[in-house]
Amino acid sequence: MRNKIRAHQAGFTLVEIAIVLVIIGLLLVGVLQGQEMIENTKTKSIVSDMRSIQAAYNGYIDRYKTPPGDENLATMQARGWNTVTSNNGSGNGVLLMPVANTFTNAAGESVSFWQALRASGFLSGSAAAVGAAALPRHSANGMLGVASGTVYGLSGVFVCASGLGTKQAAAVDTIIDGPLPASNIGNNVGNLRANTGGANPLAPAAALPGGAAGTAYNETTVLNPWTVCMRIG
């Protein structure tokens, strides 16, 4: 009799095993949902970081009636912005920020663009900073840069974010331009343009490689980081 009792107490019933499996399943679902929430929050923060540059850009134009970065050094220092000691502003009313230098901040008027926004208080940070070190970081720890002219087939002034994963790039595209088509290609239309490549940061280009077909946001086959660019003006 005692042996039978011991044998009965040594194992688990099917009901007990089922309960354990349900608990494990619920825990896994909770972990996955938590990770998804973290990823969604990060994506929204990337878009918010880009839109903060857009807001600063438009706010500067509204206040000073000229694009940030186009004014020459004398004009900027006349406002008391003495931390600005060098810039490339031409004063012709048109921003010149080559796409190839989006993440180097080493040529054109992108240097004075960041200086103007910081000296005026529209963005935080040192107005004296120059080069890539002056570029802000977005919430996924990539770089934020600016460009003007034609970016991936679209003309205007752009803020670009580097180092995004495929899922992040697709989510940013969806937030800015709406749901993706059935082809899962959205980086070649709308105000958000994007491309993927081996370089990180990947500088944008005037045209999408391979023409206007774009690239599908396929998480399985596209493993290189993305650069996304949003038109702000």
C-alpha cells in the first residue's frame, strides 16, 4: 500500500502538466508582447526625433524668415551667437547640403544648419560643434543628418536617419506615409524615401539604385541596415 502511494506521489498528473504548459505559454506570450511593445515605442521615438528636426526647421523659418544654415557668419554672430565661429552659409536663400555628406556634416551648409538651430534654441546641444560629432542620434542609436536637393528621386530638404533594421524602416515608413501596398514596397513613394546597403551610416543618393522599383521590406532577405529620409521642406 505504501509503495503504491509513493508511486502515485512521484509523478505529475496530465492536468498538472497541462497547467504548467499553459503557464509557460502565457509567460512566452507576455515576453513576446513586451518585446513588441518596446520595438513599437522605439520606432515611434525615431519618427518623433525626425519630426523634432522638422519642427525646429519650420520654427526657425517662421522666426527669422530664412532657412537655418543659409545665413553667413556675420549675420549669426550679430544676434549674439558668439559660439558660432565658422559656418558655410551663403545667404542666397537656398540650402546647399549635398546628399553624399549627410552623415559627415563636412561640406555645404549642413554645418551651419545645425549651428543655427542650436544657437537659436530650437535644438539642444553646442552650437560650436562641427563635423559628424555635431550630428544628433535617434532612439535606435543611429545618426540624424540633413540633405537638400534630390534624395531618392524626391526634391526638397530632408532629415535622414541611419542604421535602422528592416522592420524598423518599414514601421517608420508606415507611420509617415501610411500602410504599405501588397508588394511591401513603400520606400520609393511619398514623403519617406529609403534604401538599404552594407555601409552604416549609409549616405542617401539622388536616385534609388536600380531605378524607381524600390526594395521590399523583407526581414528574411534584407539584412543590411537602412537609411530613411523624410522631406521636411
